[in-house]
Amino acid sequence: MSYLKFDKSLMINLDQSLPKEMLRTNQSGAYHCTTLVGCNTRKQHGLLVIPIPELNDDNHVLLSTLDETVIQHGAPFNLGIHQYNGNVYSPNGHKYIREYDCERVPTTTYRVGGVILTKEKIFISHENRILIRYTLVDAHSETTLQFRPFLAFRDANSLCMANSVASTEYQEVPNGISTCMYEGYPTLFMQLSKKPEFVYEPNWYKGIEYTKDRERGIPYTEDLYVPGYFQLKIKKGESIIFSAGTEKVNTRQLNKMYEDEIKTRTPRTSFYNCMKNCAKQFYVTKPDGSRYILAGYPWFKTRARDEFIALPGATISVHHRPDFEGIMDTAKKALTAFIETGEIDKNLDGLDLPDVPLWAIWDVQQYAKDAGSQEAAKRYGKLVKDILRFIIDQKHPNLKVAENGLVTTDGTKKPMTWMDASRPDGTPIIPRSGFVVEFNALWYNALRFAQNLFADDVASVDDVKTWEELTDKIKASFIATFLNDSGYLYDYVDGYYSDPSVRPNMIIAAGLDYSPLDRRQRKSVLDFVTRELLTPKGLRTLSPNSYGYKPWYLGNPQEREEAYYQGSARPWLIGFYADAYIKVFGLSGLSFIERQMIGYEDEMSQGCIGSLSELYDGNPPYIGRGAVSFAANVSGVLRVLRMIKNIDDESMKLHYLYTV
């Protein structure tokens, strides 16, 4: 039985099936995303959504969906589904679904009378092409299939309206057609493995609605263009492949292309396999060979902080060290350019944010655990030194070293931390400024890690001495600045103001390998976080006992922005929580951490199946919100799964129990 299988009773119930989404990517920025029944509920949904750098930095929906029609004895049965005004769904193809299986590739099984038809979708790696294989499993009479492509050719964050500017021209290509609606867009090639008849029947389907956008209080209605339909006969036991891509394909190779691609897939037969597959979906390789981690789907881009937070879990935790090296090598070039010239890599948004280089050193630290300190020093030692000198020499534009050794930033006018929600004028909703708790925890950790990395390097004696003197100062300053009489850490301290809000950033200080906190202080912080912030879906961004708690991420865009970090839960923080828990309680705490994974495994059949949403409501039933798949969250959970798996190894025991 499949780990991710949904039966007819769920699929035909739109209240249950429409909230469930699926995502597939090509690891080069393109993706396919929709609901399990194929009804698009977001403007970012689409069958073929690709980046077009010649136009802008956004993704673009070329092919929104493909409606299939089964014809027997002259009677058509349309398998598609769209929502129109008044909660009207037409056609109602979901009522023919027998089951949906997502173990290896998304597979929908339809039953129409005596006809049983399967539909399997697969994205070709590093190519803007999606293949859909249709197999007629059973039929008692002659069967014909029709395919109607719904075209958008628009920015994924915009909507399409019927217009006279769109080109309705098409050209015949082997076993299909090619078309391009607007200048500047690539040509879309739609071809089949078997020669079809194409019937030119241009039409605009008007008033299609997207419920998720309506819930967000943003425009949600659009028109889609259908140039006509493909038609061909299919025999019992026969498979036909539909291809949509930005380049013409040899249709005789479609079957081989499909089979070769499916061999590379890891079946989603377990929680770990789901997370592993999901992690790989965030990998992005640019045409020039540079590599990144996308922050999330369907609307995020590559962002420096998110990439560094996600990198170890998305690569090392799934035994993909070469992918870590490829992505980190690209990031190293970007960081070096920023340090030397101030240049910002256009593909790594936010590279100049104050904590980004500190997260980069944390990445090297995780790499050293896997590859060894010698290899880490060889590949990334110079980068670590350059970053620390850059900060110590007061050259970072947004991070300064104070007299007490702590680092400080000005976050009063512009968000500087990961809690970056802002008002319409750009000012931060949470003005985390001055001494920020996780910045300084990462700062202390980076210096201590560097001391150990270069402890035996004669050429680094002066640097090591400087770092040692600084960490001694930081340790005392950190405790004096952040630890309050209640036993938890202030979130930030700016001048005479110490923010008393109970937020999860303190868990980073408790979970890092090198912490300015001793074991007793770690436990005190951990107790507060467990009592006030821990949920089955991660740590709340604000305690229910703190002023301004908003557990529901609902309403219009500004209402959601106001609630973004005021109580919603974030799964990525569970990685640091687990680190802290094992450091405090040792192996006796392992069973508790294992139980915490149950809440995340439950999500494999909710929201975007096989993945984790960007955030979850802070109160039960902890519904997933925001982006359907978020790299940092997947990475944080994978780090915990890797820790659980490796904890029996003696060397790992020593690391988790005695690294302070």
C-alpha cells in the first residue's frame, strides 16, 4: 500500500481534496503545482510554470492546465475541473476519480463507466518540460481522448484577462503544435507520442476563480485562452504521453525520456523519503552552472539567509554532500565578492543582511561534522577567516562590534532579522534592533568554531588569539545583556530597552554547539520554550502570554503581515530545539524528540502533500499557511531525523552530549 494514497471518498469531496496540493520541480526553477483533483486554487498554480530571466525575476505560467475528455459511443466525459463565480465547478471531472497515488509520481486513476484511465505526471530534471502519461487500463469499446490546453502566458503573480493583443496563431510541429501568446515569451511546444488530430477552436474561458487568492483578499479572477483541442484514439493497454515544453522534442523519444526520468525518483514510502524528495526540489541550477537553494514554492526566490539556514539539512542530512559543496561554492564566491567589493549577487537576495555571514559559518561547521575539520578548513577555511576579519574590522555595513564584544545592528527603519514583516512604508512591525539575541549567539558560535578549526594552524596563531580574547568578552556580555531574572533571554536589547517578549530566537542560543550559556542556563531557556512556544508544528514566533499574540495567519495582505511573526509556528526551529534538548537531557531526551516528529509526519498527507508549509497557526488545529513548501522547514526536520538516526553511533553520542 502506498504511503501517500487517497481514495475516491476523499477525492470527490472538494472540501477535503481542494486544500491538498502537490508540487513537482525541475531543480532549475520551474515547477508544476496544483490541487490533487487538478483544480487550480492559486494564481501561482499551473502545469508548466517557469522562470524567464529575460522578462523579470518572477516565474511565469505558460500552461495553466490540461483538460482531458474521454469519448465513448459519441458521449464525452470531461475529466477537468475549474471554479467559477458562485462556487460553481465546471466541468466536474473529480467525480470520476477512483484514487490518487503519489508514491513515485503523481498518479490519478479515473473510472468512466467501463473505462479505467490512469494519468501520471513527471517533470524532466533541468528542463522546462512536463510529461503526462495516459494509460487506458480497461475499456469495453472504442475510446477517444481529447486534450484542451488552457494557456496563460503571464507572470505567476498576475492574472490574465481576455484581450485582442494575444496571438492566436500556431504552427504545426511533429505530433502537435507550437504557440506563443506574447512577444518576449518562449514558444510553448505541445506534442504527443502518438500523432493526434488538432482541431483549431480558439476560445477564452472567462471568470475562472482562485479561492486561495480570494481568501487572501487579493485579485482572484482570470480568463484563460484555449486554442483548440488534440484528439486521438487509444486502445486498451496503450499508453500515450503528452509533452509540454519550451523546446521541440523528438516524439519517438518520449517513452524513453519518461522511463529514464522515473528511474531517478526515490519512492515516497516513508516520512524520511518524503522529506528527502522535498529537499531536492529546492535545488536550483542556473544556466551558468551556479547553484542555489530556493526559499520556497510557489512564490519565493533564492534568499541568502534562507539558503544558509536550509543548506545543511537539505543536503548533508540526506547524504548529498556534493550538493552542499556545489551550492556552498557558489555562495562562497558571492560572499567573497561582497566582502571585497560590496557587490551583491543578484541571485542571493539579502546577502548584506547582518546575520547572513554568521549563518554561512554555521554551514561550514555542519559540513565539518560530516566531512571532517581538515576538509572543511581546506575548502572553506579562508572564507571563515575573511568573514570574521570583515566583521571585526567593522567593515560590514549592517553589523558592528560594540565595546563589550557583542554585535549590534540598526533595525529601526528596515527589518534586519528573519522576523522581517513590515508596514506599507517599509518600517519593521517588530523593530528588532541593537543587540539581537540570535545574532550574538551565532557570533559567539562562529568565533569558537574558528578557534577549533584553526587550533593547529601555525599561520593562524594571531587570529586564534584575537578570537579567544573576543569570545571571553562576549560570553560575559551575552549573559549580562540577555539573561533576565525569569530565566529566559530577552529577544533584543536596544539602548535602555530590553524586549521581554518570549520568542523562539533564544532557542538558537541554547542549541548551537558553542553557546555562551552553561548547561543550567540552557535548561532554563529550554523550559521556557517548551512551556510557551512548542507546538506539534514547530515553535511559536510569540508566546500566548506575550502582548500582541496573534495565532491565526488570516485576512488581507496587511493583516497577515501584522500576524506573520506574532504567534504562528515555524517548523525550522525544531532543529535547534532538538539540539538543545539533547544537550540538556542527553540520550534520555531522545524519545521525546522522536515523539515531536509525529506532528510533522502527519503533515505529509495535508497541505502540500509530502512537504511542509511556510508556517502554521499557533493554536489548534495548527493549519498550514503561506507558501505550500518551505526549504528551511524541511531542512530543520531533516536535521532532527538525521540526528535521531545517528544518535546510536558513539562519536555522535559524544558530540551531542559533551559539545558545549
